[in-house]
Amino acid sequence: MAEPAGLLPGDPRARLAMALILAFGFAAVGQVGTVPALLALALILALVAGQPARLLRGLRGPLVLAAAFVLILPLVSGATVLWQAGPLRLRAEGLEAGLLIAGRLLAIVTVTLTLLATLPAHRLAAALRGLGSPALLADLLLLTLRYLDEVRGEILRARLARRLRGGGAGWRDLPGHGAMLALALIRSQRRAENIWAAMRLRGHAAGLAVPPPPLGASDRAGIAVAAGLAGLLLLMDRVA
Amino acid sequence: MRALLQTVGLAVAWPGQPPVLSGLDLALGPGERVGLVGPNGSGKSTLLLSLAGVLPAAAGAVHLGGAPVRAGVFNPAVGLVFQHAEDQLFCPTLADDVAFGPRNLGLAGAALEARVAEALTVCGLSELGERPVHRLSGGEKRRACIAGVLAMRPRLMLLDEPSAALDLRSRRRLIRLLAGLDQTLMVASHDLDLILELCPRVILIDAGRIRADGPAREILGDAALMAAHGQEVPPALARSRVAGWPRERAIAGGAA
Ligand SMILES: Nc1ncnc2c1ncn2[C@@H]1O[C@H](COP(=O)(O)OP(=O)(O)O)[C@@H](O)[C@H]1O
Ligand SMILES: [Mg+2]
């Protein structure tokens, strides 16, 4: 499958390894001072990959969550009051924690989306298996992703069907939505099971496929760069 | 003629439920094309799933080419085309999806590409290889499923309601495609005209048992038998009787 890989390695295994290394590295950052470097790194990676529209779409949810951390934590946690207006008190420790959590969250999501969002689920699962994780785990991931996909589709279809027949929208018709959701979950599960059967019928996990070739030079370089960057970041974090 | 597919005392059940079908003895010769008919819920799909090794036999056994079909064990000699194309297509592009099976058979590189191209061509999809599967039409999706199975070169192909939800032209195209295959076919369908065109032999199941097994025209044309199992004689056969045409003519006309 041709995709605009840009400067990133094309092998799904390499991408997965890079994403894991960077995500764990980012998660280990403990100082607010490192957050700008964290975000800069994620941003550069996203620019190198060059799919801003897709990235922005994927970041909508995490952005809201990150904003919530930054807005709420300073109000509720910490002792050092930075600023006060009536009952509102902004505290330094809360602000710091909020920025740290939000920064790590956004950086991790950005890197994961950049490296993995263009990979279809079955490639991702194959990559997991290629990296030596147990086949069961990889298949579980595959089925989960597929299941979520089906659930989304089912919910969209059901919502449309409800609307077309005059079903209410919004909170007032919560029971109706609940029933719809339950039905969507059941339907999706059946479909995911069928897909699983269809895949196995066509030899999925039968162990006959030619093993993937060893990682190429650019793939290995990508992993090395990711490891180097994560290491550098953690070093900065310790020194700061 | 040595049977390609043989079942002995086969019973099929969904987990934790009484058997949907039981005591099935049937044999298919190589290259035979058999239509599987019966009312809704009679167990056509269930039988196909069991013959393909998705559902384990509750009793009895299925043999393919002399070897037992074991549930859950990959057997490239039998291919199943699911009723709903969405259950079967899961790769991003058509060519990817068709390559899935052969790749699992150990094909790679040029051999894999040739196998994919061949299957796409047979199914009239050679122009659409790079198309995302969700952007195929209903008829194309159906043929894509068949291509994905054909690419594994199975000896036996099982098709579940292949003409369901197809328009006239797509249906005609599907019939032409299936009529041109060398594989042994078992086609479960409510589309009796399709079965009449495609399958010289018909198996009628109802209420857990095989109720008739024989030449398609005799079974599908037997008004009493068909009515007893909630079916109607297809128009092509009914007309040939009323008008007193030779049946052969009516059928040859339908197949042209
Ligand atoms: N996934 C399933 N789980 C449990 N029972 C099922 C399932 N699918 C079908 N059945 C039951 O098996 C019987 C035969 O169904 P099916 O094989 O789909 O019939 P047909 O294809 O002839 O319409 C029905 O009674 C149905 O309720
Ligand atoms: Mg059915």
C-alpha cells in the first residue's frame, strides 16, 4: 500500500517501535521545564510526516481534555496561591501539574497519531506480532480496533435511521439512545465475530505466511533516532 | 466418481442450543454444482459454516478430499463467501483484501501479485484493485468477496445468498462469473432462478433434515414438495408446465 510516508520509516514494525519508545519516554518526563521540548519534538515529528488535517481531527478530543487539566487543576490543588479573585484561587502546584499532564498527553497523542494513524488495523496487529508480542495479544488488538470501528458505524447508522423516522435528538430521549447503543454493541460484536471467522478461513494466523523481511536500514535508523530523542529528553528532564 | 465433499451423519448446532440440522448424509462430486434451498431459518447458512469448519460438527463428520474437516483448522481447499460482504472485506483496498488469503498461504512478491491479478480479472475487477473496499458498489463488493476466496484456489466454494441485494445487471454478472468457475460449488439461496441456471442438482432442507436431493428441475418443479416446505416453484418452471413447453427449452432460454 503506497502512502505518503515522507521521511518516516515505512515498515509498520519500525513505526510501532518508535511510537512505543517515544510514548514511554514522554510519559516519564516529570518536569514542567521539559514540556516545551516535548511539544516541540512532537510538532517536528508531525511536520515531518506532513498530514496536518488528519492530525488536527484526531487531536480535537485530547485538546479538550488537556485544556480541562490546565483549567481545573490550578483551581483545586496546591498550596502556593499565585492569584486570587474572590473565591477563585490559582495555585502554582496545580498549574504546574496541569501543564505537565496536558503537555505529555498532547505529545503522546500527536506522536501516536502521526506514526500509527495511517496504518490499517490488520497491519498494526501484524506489526505487533512482528515485534515478538504474543499472537493472541495482537489479534485482540486487531479485533478491538475493528470492533470499535463497527460500533462507530452502527451508531452512526442507527442515529440516522432514528432521525429519518422522527426520533428525538439530545438528552430528552436518553432511554432511546441507550437501547440504540446496546443494539449497536450487539450487532457490532456479531459482525466482528464473523470477520474473525472470515479471516481465519483465509488462513489468518495459520502460520503459513512468509515471515516479514528483517527491518531495513531506514527503519532501524528511525528506531535509533526515536530512542536517542527519548533518551535526550529524559536527560534534560533530570538536569532541569 | 469419488466424492470431493462427504458428510456422514452430520449434525450442526450453535453452542448451547439443540441441533439446527442432524443426520445429514450428503456427497458432492468434484466439479458438481449444488443449490441449497429451504425456508428462512432452516439452517442453510449454518450448514455452510459447518462445512467450512467454522462451526464444529455436533455429531458425525465432514470429509473433504478424503480428509476430515476439523473445525478451527485452516483448510485452504474450502472457501466460504459470506452472505454479507461487510463480514468478509476488512483490508483497506480491494487488492489488499484479495491478497490476504494467498499471503497467508505463503505467496509473496510476483507470485502473489499474479495470483491477485488473476482473481481480480476472473471477477471483472481488474480496474478496481486500488479502490478502497468501502467505495465499491454492492455488486462489486460481492465479486470482491468471491475474488478473495478464489485467489486461494479452493476446490470447494460455498456461497451464502450470493445474489441477495443485487440489482438485475449485477446479478446477471454474478451468474456469468459463477457459471464460468471450475470449482465445486454449493450455493445457498432463495433466488431459485439463479439456482436453476447454475446448479443441476438441488438439496432442499427444512426442519432440521434434508427433505429432497436430486435434479434441480425435478425438485424445484415439484409444486407439492415445494409448497410443503414453504417454497414456490420458480416462474421459469411453472410457465414451462402451463404452456406445455419442453422444460429443457425453458431452461436453456433462461440460461442464455
Ligand atoms: N449466530 C447464531 N447463534 C445462535 N443461533 C443462530 C445463529 N445464527 C443462526 N442461528 C440459528 O440457527 C438456525 C438456522 O439459521 P440459518 O442457518 O441462518 O438459516 P438460513 O440461512 O437457512 O436462513 C436458526 O434457528 C437461527 O436462529
Ligand atoms: Mg442464511
